[in-house]
Amino acid sequence: MLRIAIILGSTRPGRKGEPVARWVHDQARQRNDADYELVDIAEFDLPLLDEPMPPSQNKYSKDHTKRWAAKIASFDGFVFVTPEYNHGTSAALKNAIDYLYKEWNNKAAGFVSYGSAGGTRAVEHLRGIMAELQVADVRAHVALSLYTDFENFSAFKPQALHQKSLKAMLDQLLAWSGAMRTLRTPGETRGQASISAQENRSRTSLADQPA
Ligand SMILES: Cc1cc2nc3c(=O)[nH]c(=O)nc-3n(C[C@H](O)[C@H](O)[C@H](O)COP(=O)(O)O)c2cc1C
């Protein structure tokens, strides 16, 4: 069964992200088509990136990095639940993403965002980041409005139409998470291999090129 993380991307006391992520998790679990887990980045207590080596070197030295890496390595795909802060994603989520590299590679992602304009600018920000990490981001996206999906800008009451967009996003995410899994070696599926199947294939095809 595919394993999908619903990553709660805000850490602020009183964050709106928590009821949003819980709603996504509740809806997703009812599908019975994957193993969905809510992952709260606040629980990992990550300081601002403090690893001496770049994550792509795969030489993690801190316990908090190893714990975060083991968690992310265990998934095939991700739903990022993101607020919009100054037209981007949250610094906490960007920091948590930056900590790792291969644990994200060759997997798929979808987005649930919220903000005055549905958090759409945060998602565009995340899409560029996903490309650098070799994560395939699906088109369908749940964009929640602070005006119409939060009563008095406070209690989360999503409009019915969002169930449809959530379903579309999860359908695409599962399809792509399954497809991306075929690019990873069995060990790498859980984040252990050093050379990806994709790299192996491109080396073979380069060697096959006529001189
Ligand atoms: C630092 C900061 C910057 C913000 N910038 C934006 C913004 O650019 N666009 C927007 O729609 N909302 C913005 N907001 C409002 C947030 O969408 C709103 O506070 C939301 O509840 C934040 O998510 P959270 O409660 O999960 O932290 C900003 C809020 C904060 C705290």
C-alpha cells in the first residue's frame, strides 16, 4: 500500500493549519486506498538548518535530522498543507524541506493551501522547490479562502466544493506516487540506496550513445 504523509506546514500557536490538516487526514482516510499519516513538523523541533554538509551529500550528523529523515523516507507521496506568509510558504516548512534531499526524490506531492487568495502564491513557491528536489507535483490543488472557508476568519468550515477538489488532488497524487515508485530501487523506496534507478538508467543510456 502506498504511504502518504499529510504534512502540517505551520508551527504558529493557534495555527489554522491544524484543523485544515485534520480535515484532509479525515477525508483521505475514508478512501481506504493508501496509508495516510498526519505529520506535524512542529513535533520534530527542527532548528534553523544546522547540518554542516549539504543534504544532497547524505551525511546527516544531528539526531533531529536523522529522525526527520527516517520519517520522510518512509513515504511514497506527500500532501503539503501550507499557509501563505508574505506570498510564500512558511519559513518553518521551507526549513523542514531544506533539511533533506534523497528522502524527497522521485516521489509525488499535492497541495492544500489557505490564505486571503487561497494560499495560491505559497503553492507556486512550493512548486519551484519541488522541481529542485525531483518531486512530481500534481495539478489539482485545494485552495481554501480565509473569507469563505473560516467562519469569522477563525473556525474552519470548508465549503462543500472543496471535497471535490480534495478528491481530484488525492486521485492524481496516488496515481503519480505509484508511478514514481517505479523509478526508485526497492531499498531507496525507504530511503536507503545511494544511487537512484534514474541515475543508473541515464548512465546506461549515455554509455549507449554513439561516439
Ligand atoms: C507572517 C505572516 C505573513 C502573512 N502573509 C500573508 C500573505 O502574504 N497572504 C495571505 O493570504 N495571508 C497572509 N497572512 C495571513 C495568513 O494567511 C493567516 O494568518 C493564516 O492563518 C496563517 O496560517 P497559520 O494560522 O496556519 O499560521 C500572513 C500571516 C503571517 C503570520
